[in-house]
Amino acid sequence: MLKSFKVMLVPNNEQRTRLFQFAGTARFAYNWALRKEREAHDAGEKFISNFDLRKEFTVLRNSGEYPWLKTISNNVTKQAIKDCVDAFTNFFKKQSRYPRFKSKRRGDFSFYQDTDKIRITATQVKLEMISTSRRKNRRQLNWIRLAEVERIPVGVKYKQPRITFDGLNWWLSVTVEFEPEKTQADGEPLGIDLGIKNLAVCSDGTIYPNINKTKTVKRLKKKQRRLQRSVSRKYEMNNTKGESYSKTRNIIKSERKLLRIHHRLANIRQNYRHQITSAIIGRKPSSITLEDLNVRGMMSNRHLSKAVQEQGFYEFRRQIEYKAQWSGIIVVIADRYYPSSKTCVACGHMKKNLRLSERIYHCENCGNEIDRDLQAAINLRRYAS
Ligand SMILES: [Zn+2]
């Protein structure tokens, strides 16, 4: 089984400059190869092979016409040329459109690293030739810091290491060959109730609160709303002639700020989901039961849609499912109409009309009182057994 990891990089200024140079060189090599292929194609000549292109590129590299080419790792251009050849092959197989040139404006910033040259530790990654100084490279002074510690397994073989820029940050993604657990986990089965008040309530009593209600997130959201309003107001102000909207330097600046907040929020939520799903899997329950959430139905409720979207239930379930698979845990999805909240855990009585506002379930039959979400989680656990 293949497992992929994507972790943000924290480069210093010098490293950041180099990353842009690497991405620029990859773009250069890709476009160079594309131009060659297009010329051949337009002239009705044969498709140029990867081997021939690389040979020609090496000549170009050694010619000294572009001296900076020598400061960038060979593997970066090698992979970029291969990408271009693949794009053309896919086009000939009618699997993709006619390949177009990569552009800085469109945000094409990415490059590959050689699988043998890349080095990853718990905290850092070393990319080939990122430092122009040999001494620095050897003395490991130029390793790039990873934003998340111990996320990527070390001492394994990496596939397709790729470095990309998303407009704000640089990211490292790698794929690792992984053996899933063969023996089944043997802990207590677990039921999980997902919701808005708390993200997840587990049948063992563990509660994971809604991160969107924390101070940090609330403050960021407030900032986001204020910026959004100010940006649209600026657009209105510029639109004096009533013709077209133009972007001023100020608007560009504000929009970049807005994008930064947006990314930050998305990162906080995603990290939180990863933390929780990993913690749940780490307890090694023999099975995990989740509700088959009617997310689309919930989204149509305009009072809830925003909150539902922020919780990312699908993503939560996706993480549980793949992480469970690695650890030999069975995942059960309960039927959408299974009355997990409405059934009394003590006597099995079903309350037909349970209002959403009833946070504590009072059983009319046996008098039992229990938190509504915890009851749902316990019922879900029972569903699987
Ligand atoms: Zn009861």
C-alpha cells in the first residue's frame, strides 16, 4: 500500500530564494522540451524521445549559454523533461489536452527531487544542491526545517518527492511504501458521533470539541470577515465609472492577506482533524462505527451549512478509514436511518420526536438521563456488534 505525506517547509530566506530558483529551472526545462516537441510536431516530424531530449539538454547545460543551469541539481531538469514527454504521450493517447507552457503567472512552481539524494529526518529535509556551498551541504547546515515534526517516516525509501509552492508556502510531498497491519486490533469497539457542538463524541466518553469555537479561530474568522468587507468596499470605490473592476496595489495587498488567513484557517482545521483521527486510531479499537452522515441534507439547512462545512465530516471519515486500514481496524458505517440518538441506551425505548435542542436525553420509559451525543456514540458502538 502506498501512503503519501505532505508537510509544509519552513525555509530561511536564503533557502526560499533557492527554492524559487529550482522551480524556475524546472519550468525552464519543461518549456524548453515543450518547444522542441511542438516544433517537431508542427513540422510533421517524429516525436522526440525522452533520451534524446535529455542528451540535447546536457549539451545546452554544458555550453555555458545559461551558466545558472549548473548551479541547479541535474535531477530537477531531468524530471521536468520527463514530465513534458509524459504530457505529450498522454496527449497522443488522447488522455489529455495539447500540453501548454508552464507560467510563473499561473503559479506553476514545483520540482522533483531525486529519490536517492533526498534525506529526511524527524525535523528536517535535505534537498540536493539547495546550498551553493559544498561545505554547508556537507556539514548539514542547509537542511530545511519541516513545519510538522515526525510526520514523515524516516529511514524508508521515498517515492516521487515533490516540492511545490501554493502561493504562500512551500510544501514537501513524498510517497512511502507501507505494509498494512495484518493482525486485527483487539481493543474495545468504538462508536463515534460527529456533530457541530463537539466535533466528535466517542462511546468511551472521550470528547473532541469543535475547534471553530476556540478563541484563535474565532479571532481569525473575525479578521477574515473584516478584510473581506474592506476589499469589496475598495472595489466599489474604484468602480466609479460603473464599467469594470480594477485591482489597485492596495487591493492586491489585502487579497493576499485574506488568502493567508484562509490558508491558516484551513491548516488549523486540517491539523486538528489529523490529531484527533490519529489519537482515536492509536487506541486500537477492534472496530469503529460512524454514522452515514447526510451532509448534503445538513448543508441545505442554511443555519447549519457553514458550521457543517467547517467541520469537514467527509475529510474526518476519509482519515479514519485510511488510518484504520493501516492499523487493522474495521470501519462500520451505520445506516443513515439507524436511530442512534433516539434510542435509550438503558432500556431500548425509542423517542420518536427528539428535538435538536434536547442536549440531554430523558427517557420517558425508564427515566434514564444521558448526554445526547454520548448516547448516540454508544448506540453506534452497539450497531457494529
Ligand atoms: Zn430508557
